[in-house]
Amino acid sequence: MDPARPNDPDPADPFFPERADHAILETIEIATEGEDSHHAVRKLRGPLMKVKGVKDVKVDLKHERVIVTFDARRTHPPDLHDAILDSGYTPGPVAE
């Protein structure tokens, strides 16, 4: 830490927001209620995988949802939401 700037974060701190040596993975669930799940996969997987930071897109047929894992340092849920809407898909009201 720079003594002249005591409020600046220490870059050696593993929780320093600018460290790029690890991903911060988050997962969200998107409801596919009322949709043919295979249809949802075709519509959502491609556009979501193109979003910078998306690591994986899985479909849970039993619970009618799409599960997206992404690096929170590279993308944000609004970016995912935009990709979903741009694909022409309208999410269901609730993911179980």
C-alpha cells in the first residue's frame, strides 16, 4: 500500500478488484416454462455463449430452466438479459 494514498486498495490483496489472475464465476437460472426445452437450447445457447465471459450454458429439462455460468468480471446479468431478448426468446416468469 502506498502510504501517500491510504484509501487505495492494495494490488497484492487477492480481493483487489483489478486482479486478473482468476475468474469470479456466478450462475443464473433462466426459466423456460411453457417452451420446448430443446427449442430454448437452440435459441439461447449460441447467443449466450457469444457474450464475453460466459463459460457454460446448460439446460435442466426437469426443472424447465437454462443455467448460465459466467465470469462476473467480464460480463453482467444485464448483458445476458440483452442477449436473451436479442435472440427472440422471452424468459418464463419463474425458474424453480
